[in-house]
Amino acid sequence: MSITQEAREEVERLIRQGNKLQAIKYLHDTFSISLADAKLLVDTLASELGLSHSNTTESIPFTGLHGEDRMTVQQLLQSGNKIEAIKFVQGKFKLGLKESMTQVEIIQQEIDPTFRPSKRNGCAVGLFRVFGFLFAFVGIVLLGFAAIVYGLDASIVKDENKTEGVVIELTGDDTMAPIIAYNWKGQSLTYKSTLYSNPPDFVLHERVALYVNPEKPEEVIVDTFSERWLGIVILAVIGGVFTFLSIIFFFTSRKF
């Protein structure tokens, strides 16, 4: 479209002053043209004046969808083409993806009152998802360690590797751990437990069942719950808690 000389001079004046936004609004209000057309005219004049790369890059004030544009979006939504509706708004009004989606979902909510618009609280969503991934990673690692320890112990806990030992000493101050003497294929060996307790789990001269690692006879598993299962249970429980919390974080992120 063409504009009057007076309007052209006013637009040029506003552009030179760095008020591109006001120039667009002036054309929009004076000639009742769309914001997109007003912006195109202002950009053209700015280019002719050699000011297309000046500091006049303010955004167009978007006032919402009206008339045929609104009907187009409604038709696309009703036909299940939400992505096309967003692309239509984004392309016609030069909006960002987030703003285009916001405008489309405003209309979608009017069409379908049960529709819940996409949440815009990106920081909260991102934070919950980061915690979700972090807790999931820790949980999976701990559960993996529990499975590995169980597998290693299972390779040793076999009838052919079973023998008997005697508690010959209790070491420690406030908490005590046993030292167990045992024989394996003619060798006299001792094993010092790494599990300390108070009161002690064992007494002197107590006879206990052991499973010996045939490849490394100095490594044994004492056949008690604390020696065989406590570490595995702790890893599995903590891993399960972290995994459960990760699910909570992911679920919560969907609420934003």
C-alpha cells in the first residue's frame, strides 16, 4: 500500500529518533492496517534511510488474534492441526514459538473449556526435571551396585565353598568386629570382618559358617544376615528411594 507524504515524513522522523515501535503503531492506528503490514512498511522505510541495522529493533506489540486469522486458527484446531496453527501464527505475526503457542492455546481453551494450556513456568519445570534426572541416575547406580554385589556374592555362596570358622578375637573399642580363623584346603587363614557393632554380633570361640572365595581363599562371606545381606539391602533401599523420588520430580514437573 502507499501512504501520504505527511505520514511518510512522520514515520521517517520516528525512525530517525529510534522510535520504530511508535512508527509501527502510528501506521497501524492511522491507516487501520495490520501490525505485520505496518512493520513491513516501517522496515522498508528504515532500509531506504539506511537505518535497518540501527537500534530500532523493538518488538511489535501483539494484541491477539482477530477476524480471519482467528477463524483460521480455530479451524486448524478443530481439525486437530495444532502444530499447523502454531506455525501459522508464528509465520504471520513473526512471533516466537512460545508466544505463538500461547496465542493458539488461548483460543483452544475457548473452544474446549476442559483443555489445560501448556504451563509457562519453565524455571520450575526445568528444576524439577534436573532433580528428576539426577535422582534417577543416583538411584539406578545404587541399584546397579546392589545387583553387582548380589551377583558376586552369589558366585561364592555355594555348598562346595562352605566351611566353618571360629571367632578367635574381637577388635575395636566402642564397637567390635570379629576375627575368624578357618582352614581351607590345608591352609590356616584368618578373616577380619569390616562390620563393627555394639553389642558384638559374635562371642569369643563361637563357631560360624563361612563361604570361601575359591580363587582368593582370604576372602570370605560370613553366613549371617549382616555379613551377607545388610550391604545389599542398604544399597537397594537407598537406590529405590532415589528412584521413587525421581518419579515424584518428573510427575511434579508435568503439573507446571
